[in-house]
Amino acid sequence: MTVIFETIRSKKGETMQPLTNAPRPRGRPRGFKIDQALDAAVHVFWQEGYNGASIDRLCRETEMPRASLYQEYGGKEGLFLAAIAHYVETRLGPVAQSLGPVGTLEEDLTAFFEAVVTLATLDSRTPGCLISCVLAEVAGANGTFRQELKTRFAALEDRIAQRLEHDGIGVEPKDQTALAGMLAAIARGIMLRARSGASSADLHPIAEAAVQCAIARGR
Amino acid sequence: MTVIFETIRSKKGETMQPLTNAPRPRGRPRGFKIDQALDAAVHVFWQEGYNGASIDRLCRETEMPRASLYQEYGGKEGLFLAAIAHYVETRLGPVAQSLGPVGTLEEDLTAFFEAVVTLATLDSRTPGCLISCVLAEVAGANGTFRQELKTRFAALEDRIAQRLEHDGIGVEPKDQTALAGMLAAIARGIMLRARSGASSADLHPIAEAAVQCAIARGR
DNA sequence: ATTTTTTAAGAATGATCATTCTGTATATTG
DNA sequence: CAATATACAGAATGATCATTCTTAAAAAAT
């Protein structure tokens, strides 16, 4: 009986290889799916924090053998960074994507903050944001993580600034950057409030206020 | 030789007792100062995070004997909560106090956000905010800490709402609450950006934008 | 079939963790 | 000077931590 393999060996789950003619690698095949494993790792870190997440628990939930974890990611730090990247691809990416531009600035910002609130409150076991609530803590004592946080933060601010620029907000670039930074700060503040147990209904008024402030600025 | 004692036995360093006539307690006197110890504990937790701060290090930096730490605070969790309270009294309190009212709303909000930026960037070893960056992380897995976070967050929002009310901002209470929530979110977003290494100069434009948004709303 | 290559399962390791315990020092009280 | 009470210093404890190592399993290659 011939078995069709789902994935080909590749570091990430980036692009699925065609299912046919896949040259199966040499040794024993993996018993775990990288994407599922990273999903699970994201979940554990998101819930327990970096130092609170033990390798034991990570191995159990990712269904990854200890040896494979160290082989693939070099250790806990590497797995965490991989989980962050996976989180950005699968969770934060779509949120940023909702900025469009697809509609008016007001519509797009509303969609964006809506997505922020939803992400932060969707699962009560993982409130808030992996980056704003977990990576931010360990950034205090770990230079690698601090740099990672800086990069991730900059990416969102650039994305927002780009959307503002599309509508010609902020004649002076300085104002535009400041406004984008402020909107990003609000998004992160919403994530933090969600971490304290705030519901979607609690956060919606804040999101609305943010949108009103932004478009008032554009006029 | 008669020695004048600095402090009287009391759980906190709330109010210094008069230096005379202090009935010295029975046994061996303490070899550490509670206020200094809490300052040190705040520093360690702020830098290393909750799980990253070991009892060993906490004892060393607070100059508190292990036994005294457990006697006084019951354990790491109790010490952390005491450190949070001390942080609120000594650090966050003055920041909230700068809201006044002492000047115009614009002046007071400017002073407030100025104080936020300063607190978050003053010491590069402790960037950000103990509550927004450290307590928020452990709130994910610990119900006690989540409740504490909720309470501390609510306190700041109430304080901001109170200041807005003083100027008659937000005819509808709903708008006022939302605006206060948004301003608090910005303050926390600023704390987070500081955690990534942002300087005071990086954060000032965001603070200014926040003030402009708020007073534009009031008009 | 044998060899080669990769993964799996989990024991082993040594460090570090939070907490408790033991004995001693330093004070007041009687 | 006892007796009592509190704090100290640090050893002891047992759990848990991240990481490494050992051995077996599962595949392709020869």
C-alpha cells in the first residue's frame, strides 16, 4: 500500500509541498506535525508565560519528543522565538491585515480594533497577547527577547503608519508616526486589559473611542 | 547607652512612629528595613519578572533573611503582592497624583503622560511598569494575580475618569468611561514600548498625541 | 538482509527552585 | 541572672528545572 505524505521536510510550515513525488527523507519519519506543535507551544507560553512554561509541559502538549525539541529549536529559547513567529503568522498577521486598506479609514480602523479585541478575548485560557503580555515580561532580563519585542512592535507601528499614509493623514511625517504609535499603544493597552479578565464588551467602547480619536485627527 | 529606634513594629512602613517613647518589642530586633527591602523586591521583580526572580536573589537584595521573608509575607506570592502595593504607593501613586486637578485638562494630562514616560524609562534596568509588564504576565496562570491586576487597572481608570469629570468631559458617563479607558490604555501601551528599550524621546510624541486626542474630544 | 540515517522514549544529570527546619544570637521581662 | 521572645544564618529537603545521553524503533539505501 502506498502512503501519501502530507508534508515534506522543511523547517517551517511555510508552503506545503505538492503531495506527489515527495522524496521522503531517509530516517524514521516524524511522529508530530510542526504546525500543530507550534500551535500548542503558543498556547502554553501564552497561558503560562515563558518561565512558567516547563519543557515537560511543552513536550507533552506539542507531542514533541524532548530530543526533537532540542534538535529542531536548540532549546527553550529557540522554541519560544519560533512560537512567537508562528503566533505572528497565524494570529497577529490577520489582525494587521484587517487594516486594509479596503474601506474608509474609519471602517478599517474599526475592523482592526475589532480584531484586536477578538484576539485578546477569544479564549479565556489565553487572555491578552503573547507579545504584549509574555514577551514583554522576559524582555526585562533578556537582551535577545528585548530585541525581538522591539522588532515586533516596530512592525505593527509601521503597518499602521502605512495605512494612515494611504489616507494622507499626518502631513508631517512626525505626526503620522506619533499617531501610529498612539494607536499601537491603544491596541496593546487593550491586550493588557484583556489579560486582567476584561470581556469583549468591556473593551469595545475603548476601541470605538480610539477610532473616533484617530479620524478626528485626520480632519 | 540609650539607642533611639527608627521604626516601631508595624506591618508596613506606612507612617513612621514618633522616635521617642517607642515601646521596643520583645525579642531580637530586625536587621533590615522594611521599606528598603520592599524597594529592593520591587526592583528585582521589575527586572526579572515573577518567575524569573528567585528567593535566593530576593533575600540577597532585600537583605532579608529567608526565615523573615516567610514569616512576614508567607512566601514568594505574598512578597510579590507586598511589592506591588509598595510600587503603587511609591511609584504609581505620584504618577496618578500628577493628574491633579491643578491646571487645565491639557496641562494635567501632559503632566500625567510625562510622568508615565519618566517612570517607564528612568532606569534602563527596570524598563516599563511592574504592573503592566510583570503582573500582567503571571495573571495568565494565577487567579489571585489576575484579580490584583484587574483591581489595579480599575483604580487608574477611575482616577482618570474622575479628572475628566472635573472638566465636564463626556456628557454621557459611557463616553467618559470609554475615554478614560482609552487614555489608560495609551499609558500602558507606552509602558510596554519602554520595555522594548524605547527612550523617553521615542515616547514623548505618543504622549503628546494622546493629550491632543483627549482635549480634541472634550471640545 | 545489512547498513545508514533519522526519530522516539525516557532515564540520567546536575543545577536550581521554594520552602522548612535547626541551632544560635540578641533583645526585653521578671 | 534566668526565662521568654523574636530574629538570624544557613543547612536540609524534596520537587522541579533545562539539558544531555542512551538505547530502541522506523524508515530509505545498498
